[in-house]
Amino acid sequence: MKTTNALWLQCGACGGCSMSLLGYESTQLHDALQSAGINFLWHPVLSELSGQAMVDVLKDILKGTIKLDLLIVEGTPLLGPNGTGRFQMLSGSDKPMSQWLIELANLTKYCVAVGSCAAYGGIPIAGDDRLEGTGLQYHTNQLGGLLGANYTSSSGYPVINIPGCAPHPDWIVETLSCLAMDDMRPTDFDPEGRPLAYFGHLAHHGCPRNEYYEFKASAAQDSDQGCLMENKGCKGTQALGDCNIRSWNGSGSCLQGSYSCIACTMPGFEDTDAPFLETAKIAGIPVGLPSDMPKAWFVALAALSKSATPVRVRENAHNATIVHQPTRKKAPQ
Ligand code: SF4
Ligand code: SF4
């Protein structure tokens, strides 16, 4: 099997994407990487090399003595102050991380942004963005970013984005494995660079609160079992990701843990119209309506659904536990 050399660099980040990677559990992480032929030249958590030895690896890549197949970036490239990038120097070198990234991105076969920070800017660019952060090829939903709108790696691909805060480890390992096998095509990605295998779904799909959503039976307080969209800020109907279809850490997901979806896979999720766990509304109607649904339809459907809500669903929605069991149908005589 051919060997695929991968280099994982961290920019302005919490390290959560690396932590998520370490939580990969479909098989052992090392076995999964090995079976795809992926050899990490360096990873901030998995590698022993540090200091000058690590910088020497990057220099050898730039000199062409080590080939680079996968450049993987976690965290937000920071360009401050005043576009110099000197807020974020690579330790042991006199060069800003942003400059290293530009030079390495021009050599690599594939360039992968892991997490919403590297993909679109993420949490570090929220608010007044004094660090001058940006995504690798997007600034929120605008093409551009550090590498520019026209960037392609040596294989002809733009930056491959695996957003999420943090992304599911399967999304990372499977995408890297497919790239190592040159088994992805341009049609496998959506217009914002996300693999469709994971981001052709909505976070809403598979949410255990779907029945409450159907009848617009909404949670009023945090412990309620109802749908979290109307009052508790849930954006699962607008967020791309199969988050509720595959389990995280063995079981569960944001929604299964009773936490509203904050649309962490979407560009610009960091700047919201209301605190994450509150629903922004105008004239009592949520600002963020479900994808694919015109506002008038939503309002009409919501009114109809509420008028037809079964007592069981309505009362369970406003309780922390099931207070009404489903009606038992009599067996046919
Ligand atoms: S809580 Fe969110 S994801 Fe779950 S059904 Fe309601 S809108 Fe959909
Ligand atoms: S459910 Fe929403 S907040 Fe949670 S990981 Fe998916 S997109 Fe992000």
C-alpha cells in the first residue's frame, strides 16, 4: 500500500478537534490510520517530535526532501496585528504560522480544514475579531480567507472543509482515509467544500424530539422534553450534519444530551442574533426558519400543527419525564 504523508498544524484553537480525533472509536485510531496508509509526519498530540526537530520537518517539506500529501489545519489562522500574522508565530521559527500555511498549502496534494475555525473562521472571529482571524479559504461564508478564492492544491482541489465545533471523529478519519486512497471526486462535496456523505443531512434528522417538532410542542424550560426550536435556540433544522444519525463517544449527540443545536457546522455560527440557547424572534416568529421552507408555509403549518397536537404530546413536551403513555391500540378480535 502506498504511504500518505500527513501533517497536522494547529492555529488559533482550543484543541477540541484534536481531542475529537482521539475519541475515534469505530476501530483503534492508529489501526484506522495505518489501514489507510496514513503516516503522520507531525501531529500536535500524537507526535513526540518538538521544537527544532519539528520545524526541521516543515523545512524538509519546503525543500522537497519530504513529500506532503495531506496538509491538515485545525484552528483559525490569525493575521493580526495589521495583517502581519505576528500574533501567531510558529514556535522555534521566525515565521508567522500563516506564512508557513501558505507555503505548505502550495505544495500539498490535498489541503484539509478540520473544524469550523479552520474552515470558516469560527469562534476566534466572533465579535470584533481583534486577532484578525480567517478561515483557510472562507471568511465566514465569503470565499477568500487565507489562501484566496482561487486556491487549489496540487491535485486541483480547493480546501476540503470538515466543519463542526468539534467535528465528529468519523468525519475526520473517513475523509482523510478516502483522500489517502484518492477516492473522492469534486461531486462528493457541497458548494462550501463539505463532504456530502456527512453534510448532505440536517442535524434535525434523527433528533429524538422529532415528534414534538411535528406538532410544534415546544419546550418552555430547559428540563422540558419538547422541541427546542421555538424557545431554546435550536437550529437543527438549518444546520448541515448527520450529527443525530451517528453516535458520539459511544452514544448520544448534542440533542440527545438535551442541548440545542447551535449550527456549529455552518459559516458564521459564532455571531448569533440571540444567545446560543435562546431563539431570536421577530413578532413572535423565529428568525431562523427551517431550510427549504418559505416563511408563510411555516407559519401556516405551525398553526395547524398546534391546533392538532395530541394531549400526550402537548403535556409530555412540558414535562421532564413521560407523563402520558401512547394509547394502546386494541388487538383485532
Ligand atoms: S429540538 Fe431541534 S433538532 Fe430536535 S426536533 Fe426540535 S428543531 Fe429539530
Ligand atoms: S447538532 Fe448542531 S451543534 Fe451539535 S455538532 Fe451537530 S451541527 Fe454542531
